Amino acid sequence: MTAREAEEAATVPEAAEAGRPSGRLRIDHVAGAALALFGVAVAWESRSLPLGSLSEPGPGYAPMVLAAALGLFGILVIALGGGSAGWRELRWGEGRHAAAIFACCAFAAAFLETLGYRLTVLAILLFLLGAVERRRPLTVLAVSFGLSWGSYWLFADFLKTPLPLGPWNL
């Protein structure tokens, strides 16, 4: 036990006896708060939709139930969490991957209608597998083309879901 842990255990003995670190903000607490706040935001956005009744739910019923579940689970994570590392010890080792995925989501939102589904998914997969993950070029090409054209076939042709077409009807 380090000097800091001993000092914390002396100031809050019941938390130390329970085996949980005390007095510090934990990753669990931040994640639970984010989940609860997201639940509040979903409830706020769906407030204008009619709830309906239990026998005939309206369009606002499912979002409100999901928002309540998110809020409840967020509060549970805050209350029961605490076994994770402290917020200050958090390292962003996967931050590069997270930024790349976020950039791909922004790219898809901006160019899906212009490039169409297949070309947008192809560009995202080529970037993620080739530039971020640094896989072998032949594998990257095969997986990217297979997933972009295969998923288009599954959704557009087999399931009859309309997806945007790009230039040359791709």
C-alpha cells in the first residue's frame, strides 16, 4: 500500500474496508454520468412526441422507455462502480483509433448521398483497414470490396431497403 492509499484509507475507513478506492473520481463514475446524461438528452428530445398508452403506444413511447433505461443504468454504474482506475490515470492508448472512427463517421455523414453507399463504405474500409490498421494491401482490397458490395446486395437487393446510389449508379 502506498502512502497515498494509506492516507485515503485513513480518511474514509468504510470504503477501504469494502475494497473500493475512495475519494477519487473513477472512470466508472464518468461513464455512468455520461450514460445518464445521454438518457436525459434522449428524453428531452422525445418529449414532443406523443407517448400514447401502454395498450397503444405512440411514437414517443419507445424513445422514452429507452431513455429511462439509459438513465437508470447510468445511475447504477455510478452507484455500484468504483473498481476501475482513477480518471487521472486514464491513458488514451486507443485515442488514434477513436479519432479515425469518428472521422469516418463524419465522412459518411457528409458524403453518403454524393458518393452513394458502396463507394462511401469502400472508402471508409480502405482507410480503416489500410491506413489505420496497416493490413496487407490484397487483404484490404478483398475485404473492402467484399463488404461494401456484399452489404449493399444484402440491404438493397435482398431486403429491399433503399440505399443511396452514387455516380454511375454505384
